[in-house]
Amino acid sequence: MIPYGKHFIEQDDIDAVVDVLKNGWLTQGPKIDEFEAKLAEMVGAKYAVAVSNATAGLHLACMATGLSKGDKALVSPNTFVSTPNAVLYCGARPVFVDMDPTTLNMCPEELGKELLRTSGVKVVLPVHFGGLPCDMESIASMVNPAGVKVIEDAAHALGASYQCGAKVGSCKYSDFTVFSLHPVKGVTTGEGGVITTNDYMSYKKLLQLRSHGICKGNFVHPGISVPDSEPLFCPENAFDSEGNLNPWYYEMQQLGFNYRMTDFQAALGVSQLKKLNRFVMRRQELALRYDEALRDIPFIEPAQPQYRTDSSIHIYIARISFDKLAIGRGEFMRRLKDMGIGSQVHYIPVHWQPYYSTLGYRQSACPNTNSYYEQTLTLPLYYGLTDEEFNSVIASLRNLMAIA
């Protein structure tokens, strides 16, 4: 079976993990710091915070903006449920902004309309769908004058660049960027995520929030103070008789979570980051080959074809006119599977989900997203996809379209 996505692990990746398992820390050790520093440098951000997964990263980024009950956040409906769920975790309400039918990303024009008709907007969460960066310059120009915070959901977009040349993750147009390190993403740590930011105080807050809200050793935030001052809170066991902070002492200064990454995951991440450019180049090459091969196959066309050089090409999306075929999408996917070809759908619009319907969201909202959903199919694309396997996918599509 040729899957729609797959991780790529080499011997040096395995050796990096084994070395930590044999000789290093297993939880919060030096590999975390190394991984964060390398990723921040790679994308051009000042700070990076590694977390257990991208959902955790989105949640913490929302918390760091102060998003809370009564607030609203503008979100793309063409995303995995984790993006708007992070808003709900904070007690706020997601408001869905329809996509641009060409980029499949949040439409800046629709965003402008929503900003005018929706009060209480505190955060915008644009999603770089498929690895293609949103029009962040336009988005930032609209929301910054209103003091609205921007969190980029870049779960698909590690290795992508804006049109200006800056890397996604540099936070050039945003307050936070969140990446995913899931096995089907550009590089992997098994499960994992990263938040980048350029704001020091936000960075320190994220470090606390990912580990129960606890601060230990270096008390930058209020809460602990030297004995001869007026501390906000200073229990007797904090200092010894000479005024030194006791080495075991720690403080929970806010309500946080256990969203930490392990050190052996970070070791895998450090090794995988070395291959990122190679991985992205191969994905872009395969996407261009798909674009060319699909030109003469009826009822199917590539999505986002004019944006290949800036995108990290997390997935390859085809738009298929299932209404013109004798079979529906489900049967189409089953027949592909019988030919040894895996496929997937990205995504069921979030406002179609049963839970969101209980919150009052209407399935008829966001017509561009709904239209896209009726046609979309994700075809196999990953670094390890061989030329022979690629040719097999194309041959299977030709054969299937001939009889469909």
C-alpha cells in the first residue's frame, strides 16, 4: 500500500535517539534546548518552545494572548478541529472566515468583512493549508491597527516561505507561530509541536504554561522575591538563613499544563531538521510532477498549482468533479485502495462537525469551503515516495477515471 503520507527515518535519526536513551536525560534535558535553538535559528525567530503536540501549542499560544471567556477568534474552517478547539479551551468563541477558492487559505477580503461585523475579536488564527502560507501581509495590515493578536497555524508549513522571502515561523507578521511534528509532517519527533515568538515575556509565559505553570530556580516573574524586600508571596522555606534561594524550591504561579516534549523526541527533531531542505525540495518536485501528469486526466485538476515554490507541500490536494463521475468519492477511494493507493480528505469543514452544530454553527456557512470539500482528495506525497510509486499512482488514476 502506498499511503497518502509517511515519515522518513534514517540511521542517523535512530542513532540520535538511541544515544539519548543510553546516555542522556529522558524528559526535559539539554536536547530540548538544542532543538528549540536550532529551529528558532532556522526560521528566523528569537524564541522557540517545544511542546507535546501542535494542539498543545495552539492552546498555549491562545492562552498567552489572554484569550478568554467573552472573546472571539477568527479561524479558517478548512483545518483540523484542533485549531478552533484551542479557542474553545480558553472559553472563547471561534468565528469561521471562509477560504479563498484558489489558495484554500483564509480569504483576506472575507476577513475584512468579519472584522467589521464581529465585535470582541481578540485573535486571528490563519491556517497555512497544505504548506502554502496565507497572505500574512494583508492579514496583519487589517488586524494590527485594531490590536488583534495573530497566531499562525503552521502545522503544515515548516520549511515554507512568505512571498517576501522570510520563513514561516519568523513571526514577521504575527505574535506566535505553531508547528506540528506529527509523523506525516515535514519533519517529525513522533508526536510534538513548537511555538515560535519574538516577544520575551510571551516566551517566558509559554515556558511556564507548558509545565504546570511552575517556575523554579530563576524567578523572572513576580511571585518570589529576596527576603529583605516586599514579596508578593514568600513562604518560610524559600530561602536559607543567608538569603539564598533554596535549591528545591519552586512556585506554581499560574494554572498550566503538562505539555512537555521528551528529550529523545527532541534528539530526533535535531537530526530531522538537518534534512528539512532536502525533504521540502523533493515534495516540491513531486508536486510539480503531479501538476503536469494530471493535465490530461479528465475530471481532475491540481489545487494550489501556482504557489509551489513558497509552499512546503505538506499534502498534495486534487480537486475531482465527483458529480460528473458514475461513482462517489467513497467508492473512488475504495477502488484506489484496491489498487494499492492510499488517499485521504483534508478536511471535513469544522462547522460541519456535530459538536460545533450543538454550539449553533450552521453547515451552510462558508460556501467556498463547502464547495471545496465536495471535490477534494489528498493523493500520496512524501519524501520517500519513489518514482516507481509515483508512476503507479498516476497509472491507477488514469485507469480509474477511464472506467468511472
